[in-house]
Amino acid sequence: MARAKLTTKTLAQRIDLDYFKHPHPFRRARSILSIAIPVIALLWLGWYALGRNNRVYSAGKMSSAHAVLTAKCSSCHVKEANSFSAKATDRSCDTCHSAPFHHANQTFTPICASCHLEHRGHLRLAVTADITCTQCHADLHTVGAPTQFTAEITRFNGGHPEFAILRNRGSDPGTIKLNHLVHLKHDLRGPNGPVQMDCEDCHRTVRPPAGWRFGSPQAQDATIAQTGIPPSLDTGRAYMSPVTYAKHCIACHGLQFDGRFQESAPHDTAEVIHAFLVQKFQRYIPNHPAELRVLAPHRNIPQKPIPPDVRVLTPQEWVDLRVAESEELLWRKTCAQCHALRFATNATLPTVVKSNIPQRWFQHAVFNHDAHKFQQCVECHVGAPKSKETSDVLLPGIQTCEKCHRGGREAAESRCFECHTYHDWKNEKPVKGTFTLSASAIGN
Amino acid sequence: MRIDRTHRTWLIASLIILSVASAIYLAYAQTSPSGPSGGSGIGLMFGVVGFLFMIFAGLLAARKKVPVWRLGRAQSWMRGHLWLGLLSLPIIFFHAGFRFGGLLTTVLMVLLIIVVASGIFGAVLQHYMPPVMTVRIPMETIFEQIDRVREQLVAEADAMVEEVCGPRNPPPPAPAGSKRGRAATMTTIATTTIPLCNFYNGEVRPFLQNESIQNPALAARAKAAAVFEGLRTLLPSDLHTIVHNLEELCEEERQFRRQIRYHHWLHGWLMLHVPLSLALLLLGCAHAIMALRY
């Protein structure tokens, strides 16, 4: 028996014309899912709404510093009309932070949240985009007096001028006569024989603490009293401990003033030294009265010998004579080897010119030696080993920085915030805490 | 829907929109001090445009529900659905500054990516599979009617085979007097058709009746041809027509099975695409309301 031929008609006759009234399980499953999934989505939002939890609407993860406030939106998003405002106002930031403004003559002050971008994950809020700086500094205009700074800075690499002291061919303002070349030479005469000095013998950060090779055991380290440094920077690690006589010079550069004494003169003002000398000799002479007999200078006249002229001085005369001799040695040689002294016409004692050693060269930027400790000093301070004059500026130029801070993923950070800080921390004010531990743990 | 020359206008328009949006985004991202953000003016603009594209794409389902409304051709709606739906992804990325943000926005972005990816997958399938189906499934029928047609095929096969093998469910035994004659008749039929009856009841009928029965011998056309050829050698020539008919029915069943498989590919992605699209629009509304309100 042959099958009936399959025509369009016979094929159509197989079909139930009402088939569309009875949805196929496949289509039914799709319809059920199309209802169920949106309903689940609504229930999910409703669950948060019932718990009065707005975290679901958060714009992203909080920064590490603010992560503890994740559940407390109202810490920053101040409630207005019983609802959260989208923008965190500066007033909210000021509750916890004292962030002084930049310059009195800036044309506008951006809001905190425009530079410190929150809800971008576990980032450092201090890490700001260059454009937050260059929006003004690319074409700097000021209110009132014209700016003293470079008006067009677009970025560090290629868009930043040479450091001011180098750009203006300035000189080191220090007055201490220091010859780096001599101090770094081989077989330098040290306190106990020849030494080879190293940069770290004089230039080192306060932390980690360590004794000074050529310093007095009693010498105390002290961080530089700096202003304008962001609170986050540890100045004890960032900056070199100030060079002082007690820490760095005393072992080799003793202040001997007279062969009668092993003791050195104090490293102090001329007045203090003078008083010290007077006291020393006054205490000395009562125990050595024979020294009051003083021989006059020997006059050697041929064929006519003259007996020595012996004078006997009073103790005060002897002290005055010895003090004068010691001061002559100190003022003209020992002190003058390093210090500049001024001799006024009417004054009996000189004045020591202030040493004026710069503690921080970049007054408008911060530098962290600790972050660069893996480098050899002379890699950046190239001129130091050959420097003979105090006036030599041994600061590395911007090209040296750019060798590492050249931008890109495989280079050190080169954005503005790495060296510059927007806030003028000199004007920082104390902040009084307002939060409580229990409140911080409660949501919203 | 095939992506053919009729899409050229949409393609060009989409590329222009994407180019303009990219240019605006790049300029905005490079000049904005706080970086690209959905809350900024331009960010909001991208968000509104992207969401409108999504709403338009979602309206295709509504348009299908009321085909009689004069709201443009269905094909135009489908093209708009395809291209604007696709564009919504980069526009929303521009809106978000290529960040996923918080919990709700992350869910929205993931949903959008899944919806667009499944849509692209579906569009590719819809482009390539129909021609393949036309070639490989000439007996294609309405998917929802496959079970019904399959029942008809089984009934047709049963009728053919019962003619030579007797009824599959014989009537109750006859009275005692006629028992011998009856048995003699059945024996006569069985001796000539036993291979056919056994093969039908053991192999063909279960294969036609139940989609889940896997029969490697009948599932592949070449193997099935060999099996049926072997059967013919066991049967008298007057039964070869039935064998041929059964072979045709098995071929139809194979095509139905292929159609079901293709249908699942061709429409299975909609199980993901449609429900997630609705969830996306719903949550997108919540996000938009919260963002615009606060």
C-alpha cells in the first residue's frame, strides 16, 4: 500500500488550527520566567527597602579610608528633606577633615568630591587625576596679584618646568664652608685613623634610628620642623635629619683652643665661648702660679747678648692674655674653617653668620627620601662627589626624576599628587571627633 | 531575521551614533576633572539615551502583542530592536565611565551584558539557521504541532502494519468451536510477515512514538537505509512498499527530532533574553528614579 503523496494540503491538514490557543510548554516556560525574574528583581529591591537599606543604590565601593562608613550613607550624604542627597557636600568632609584651601588668590575652589573621587573602590583618595590640578595650572589665572609660579603646567613629563633653583641658576644659601670632594676622598684623616666617608655619615633620615659615625653619643636626632607637609607624610622618614656639628662633625673637627686643655670649646656663640674660655683659664691659673712668669720675646742682637726679660703677670692679666690667644686661634682658624664670622668695628667678639643650611629644597612640593632609599645617593645627586663649593646646588634636575617618573604602567608614578599637595597644610586646624563607635556600625 | 542589505541604513546610522557618542565621551573623559561619571551632565545624557534605546528595544514585545496597530512595519521594529539594543551597551558604558559601580548598577551592567550578548547570539542564529533548516528539514512543521503530527504518523504506520500483521491489540478469544480456524489464520499471516512485525513493534514504533527513545540504527539516515535494506531481503516483494513507507515515516521522525533540536537553539536563548530584558528595564527604572531624584 503506497502512502498518500505529501502535498501542502495534506501537510496542512495535519495541523490543529487552534494550536496557538494552547501554548507549548516551551513558550509557557518562557512566559513564566518573564514574570518570575522581574518579580524576583522587585522583591530584591523591596527587601532592601524594607530594611531601610540604601546600600543597593550605592555608586560603588568606598575607598579604604571610608570603608567603615559604607553602611552609614548619611555620614557624607547629608539628609535633606528626609532623603539622601546624591552629592557629598564639603560640609560633610569638614566634619572629620581639616583640609585648608589652596591659595588665597585662586580663582575658584573646587568641591572636595570633585578631586577626591569616592565610590571608586579601594583606592587612596589622595590619588587625584592630573586634570584636577591642570584645570587651573595649565593656564593659571589668579585673583589680585599676578602669580609668581609658572602659568602653564600640563603634566610632569614634558609639561613641567625645571625646578626653580636650577632653572634660575641659583646657589646654595648655606654659609658653612663644606667641600664634599675632600670629605669623600680616600684615606681622609679621621678621629682614629684614615676613614672613607660615605653620604650616610652625614645625610640620613631620622627613622629608622641609628647612631652617627662621626657624632657625639649624646647627639639627639630631630625631625625637621616643616610646615606645609601633608599629615600623611612621615617627615622622620621622608626628610634628611638636619646636619649638626654634634652629630656629624665633632669627631674630626674638635674645637681645641689651648694645649693646656684636652677639652674642646663649646660649639656655640662667641659670647658663650668667651665665657667658657675665661672660666677655664681662671680656674687653671691658681693651680699653676709659675706660669704667671712670662718671658718677653727674645731679642737676638749680634755681639750684644741681652739677658731675658722676665715679667710677672697678675692672674687677670694672664687670663686675658690666654683668652686672647685662644680666641685668636678659634676665630681665625678653627671656627673660620667652617663658619663665616663677622667682626664688627666696635665689637670685641665676632658674630657667626647663620649656617642657613636648606632643610627642604622643594618648598612647594614634598619629597620622600625613604621611598627612594633603594637608590644610591649619587645616582640622583650626581654632582656631590665632585663638589668643592658650598654654593654648589647638588639637587638633581627634573630629567633625573623623569628617568623613573616617566609616566606609563611600567614607570614610577608621575601624576601631580606624587609631589604636590593641594591643601596648604600650614593652615591646618585641629578637628574634634563627632562620631561614636556604636553609630559607625549602624547602617544609613 | 536575516542581517542583509535592508539593514544598511540602520548599520550606518548606528555607526554614526556610536562615533558621535565616542567622540563626545573621549572629549568629556579627558577634560572632566573628576573623570567620567554617570552623575555628570554628559553622563546623565548618555544614561538617558541608553535607557531610551533599551526601552525602544523592549517595546518590540509590546508591538508584537498588538500587530494590528499602525505603528510601523514589524520588520522596522525588529531592525530598531537589533541595532538600538546593540548600541545601548556602549552608550551605557559611556554613561558609567566603564565602571560597574555599586550593587544595583553592577547587577544592571551584568544584566545588560547578558541581554546584549544573548541578543547577538540569537541574531547570529536567526541569520544562519533558517537557511540550514530549509535544506535539512524539508518536512518542517509547526513546532508546537510536532507531537500531534507524530501521533498521526504512528497511527498511519500502525494502520499499514496491522494490515499484514494483524491488529496490535487483538479482540478477545472467540468461542471454543471456532478456535482452530482462527489460530490457523493467524499462523498463516505470521509466517510471512514475522520479520516485519517484529521489526515494527520492536524498533520502528517506539522510535516514532517516543522522542526520548534513542535508536542509533534509525536515528541516522545512512544506518537506517542499511537496516531497511536488510529487512527487505527477509520479506516478500509485496511487502516492500510497506517497508518503504515505514522508511519515509522514520525519515520524517528524524526531521522532527532535528527540528526540535534546532528550535531549541533558535529560540532557547530567548529564555534568557526576554526575562532578563524585563528585569533590566524594571531595575533600570529604579536606578533612574533614584539617580534623578537624588
